[in-house]
Amino acid sequence: MYDKLVEMYQNGRFAVLATIIKQAGPTPRGIGTKCLILDDGSFTGTIGGGILEAQTLEEAKKVFETGLPIRLEFSLKGVDVADTDMLCGGDVDVFLEPIPSKSDTHLLVFEKALNTSDQGGAGLLAMVIDQKQWEYGTTPRVFIEKNGRKTGSLGEMRGLEGVILKDMDRILGTRMPCILSLQDPAGNPVEVFVEPVVSDAVLYVFGAGHVSRQIVPLASHVGFQVVVIDDRADFADTHHFPEARGVYQLPFEDVMERFEIHDLSYLVIVTRGHMHDKNVLAQALKTKAGYIGMIGSSRKRNIIYEQLLEEGFTRKDLLRVHSPIGLDIGAETPEEIAVSIVAEMIKVRRGHRD
């Protein structure tokens, strides 16, 4: 969607961006889902189809005429959807945002979000959704990077940007858009829609055996950029991992120093032996990786943990490790083990902790 928005600006097109900002009960699409409607009636993306999308497209004509936003409220139940196929039974709010063809602020904000998504990093895309705060030609939108740098602004509501920044870690942790109910400088309530923008997490898989060959395609299909490392040339072969972003033959000693490991990194340790696992885990615990998982039985894990404790690591350090790795689904085959591992990483990515 960010790509399409930037392309639209380059072509000088006026558009309306429809975003689901609120949801209660079962609905076709989730919060943050977008549909970009162009001035010729064509559109990219979908917010769920059916009467919801049809009415959104119809209301978008008013936004094209006035240049001002509209907030729509839908109830997908009862008489509102009689004789239609919308049987979800939930409630949805859709915000229709005007995006003028010469809005430099929009362009800069969405370009920054696009670059963050593509090149790594994280930030929050925030927009005032109180219609009375919008004026023709204004754009109360801002992108706030994790380091606090801002592109765009919330206009008269600029003072709210600091409040949003303080809540950044929580919102990024959930990876879920939300509405923040805040107060403007005069103490009046104002709503801001905030969307986390996080680049696809990088998954480093240490070991290129049978389990790894199942983990890599599955993880790549659910949004992880995968890097595979093994010290054996016949295993560290790109032909075995066509979905991986990179495959490296490297010794496991000091291997972490060769990669940029940060809090958005996921580390899966599935080497061929106890000593290699311990070696890689000791290095992993010195990083800020958001997920560290090590394969093996509880007995093997405890032996490695005792050795690491003797080397100066703490119990708190070891609490960061998911081992035995993966959700407990009774997995036995490499394929099943891969499912359990990737499912656990998704759980962590979504901010769910045990």
C-alpha cells in the first residue's frame, strides 16, 4: 500500500485512503486494513467487500468533492445487512482520508514508513481521526521513528506526539494498530489512530540440517527474512534453501559478530551437536535478540544451562531462552517441529508472552 501511495503522488493523482480504525466482533478484515481509492473510481486493496466496501466507495466521492475526511460506522448485523452476504455480525469504523496530489507532507510521511518497512527499523504512523481537527489542505499525520525523529506532524495537536512516543514500545510490541484517547493542549478529548510499522523480522537459523530445511520455507511464508548459517559446505548450500535471504558457511565461533543482531532479530539454534549449541547460545545471550530458541530435550538444556552458569551467565539471562524450542504440540517429525518453532515465533512477534 505504501508503494502504491508513493506511485500515486509521482503520477499526480488525488486519492482517498480508507482505513479500518475500529472493530468489534467478527468482521471481514482487521483493524488497519486499507483500501486506496483513486479519482477515477478504481481502487487497490480491500476492506472486506460487500456492502461495507460499496458504501465506502460511494462515500469517498464526498471526500473527493470537499477534500475533508469522513468517519463511517457500520454494523454488520440486523437490518443493516439484510439481503446481503455480510453475515459477520460485528461493528466496523472506517476513516476516509483525503490525500491530495500535491500533499508533500503525505508523501514524506509515507515514504519514511515505506523505507522503514523495507530497510529495517520500526516506528509509529499516527493520524488524528477527529474530523473537526482537519481543515482543507491540512494533514495531521506524523511518522515517529523509534529514536524519536519525526516526519510530518499532527498540526495543532503536535503536543500529542510526545505522549505517543512514550507509548511506542507497548504498541510496537503488540504490532496491532489502536486508537489512543488523548487530550489536546486545551484539555479537550481527541482521538489518534496509531499504526506500528515494523520491518519483517530477520530470523537467523544456526544449523542447516533436516529441521532447518523445514523451518526456512515456513518462516519465510509468514513474513520472516531468513538467514541460514552452518560450518559445513555441503549443508550451507543455497540450493537447499531457495526461500532464504542468505546462506553462509561460517565457523560457529564468534559467528554473532558477523551479523547485526538487535531486538527485532530472532535466533534459532539447531546445530548438529551439544557443544555447537552451547557455543552459539552463549553468544546469543550477549545480544539484544528479541527471540532466542534452542532445540533439544530438557535434560540437554539443563546440562548446557549449568555450564553457562559456571561461565558467569545468570538465571535471568537463561530465562530469555525458549528451550525446548517451540510450542508444545507433541511434535516429532522435522516438519512438525518446524511448525511448533515458527508458531512460537509468531506468538512472540504478536506480543504474547507466557
